[in-house]
Amino acid sequence: MELMEMLKNIFGGEALTFEQFAEKVNQSADVKLGNLAGGQYVDKNKYDDLSKQLKTANANLADYDPEWKSKLEQAQADGEKKLNDYKFEQAVEKAIADSGAADVVSVKANLDMSTITQSEDGAITGLDEQLEKLKAEKPFLFKSEEKTEPKLNLGAPTPGAKKTKKGGIKNAVHDFYNN
């Protein structure tokens, strides 16, 4: 029914008071009033069109990748494994550095990583035994505790250098060859 015809049926060709208008609107099955400024009204055709579009989109998404959940779980598991591997590598490298290694990479290259494990609490097992064996077999991979005196003292303020007589390099060379 068209709007003007609907209004003609309500008013009936006469002027109405507000009370009369409200009564006729409430009695009419063809009329529903709504405040469009509040946004609660949507044209039925628009609503139906959007509902169809939503159903079509949801149907397309459902068929898009039925294995998305398993792929997501696999990606999460892979990420967790990479993170745990990284934490393990960092813990091993820190333990090697704390053991006094001169070069962490060189020491690590001499280890059998398949026998080294990390427990839930983060403790590394199997590393200490290999490090002790490596210190005995290849001590050059680790920093030594003994400090060596410089062989030639040139008279400069070098830490650990002995003071020489005045005269600089000439006296230093003389002292070196004569002692």
C-alpha cells in the first residue's frame, strides 16, 4: 500500500486531534510508526538483501579452507618448538660462556649436541661432562687463569709491566738481552 493511500485511510478526509490520530494508528494493522533518527528502522528489502549477502559470504567462508583449524594448530606447535629450541640454544651458549670458553662457537662445534638436554625447570644435562672433557683435551679453547708477564718491557704504562730505568727503549732492549 502506498503512503498517501495509507494516510487517507487513517485520516478519512477529516482533521483529527492527536488522541484520535493515535487511536486510529494503533487500530490500523497496516501502519507502524518508528523514529528513523534513532536508527531502529531498516527497509525490509534492504534487510533481506543484506541477510542474503551475509548467508552467501558465510557459506563461501565455510568452504574456503576446511582445514584452517588444523593448520592453525600446526603453526602454533611449530612456533612453540622454534621458541623452545631458541631458548635451549641460548641456555647452552650461556653455560659454555660461563665455563670460561675463549670462543663459544668453537667450543660448541666440539660438542655432541644430541646428548645435551634441557629439563622443564631449565637445567641443562650432559653439558658439564663434555665441557670438562674438552677442557682436558683442548685447553686452548678456554681462557687460562694464569697471567703472563710481558717478555719485553718498553717502559710504557702497560698494565702488569715492570718499571724500567730511564732511557726508554734503549734500556728496555738492553735489560731484555742481558737478563
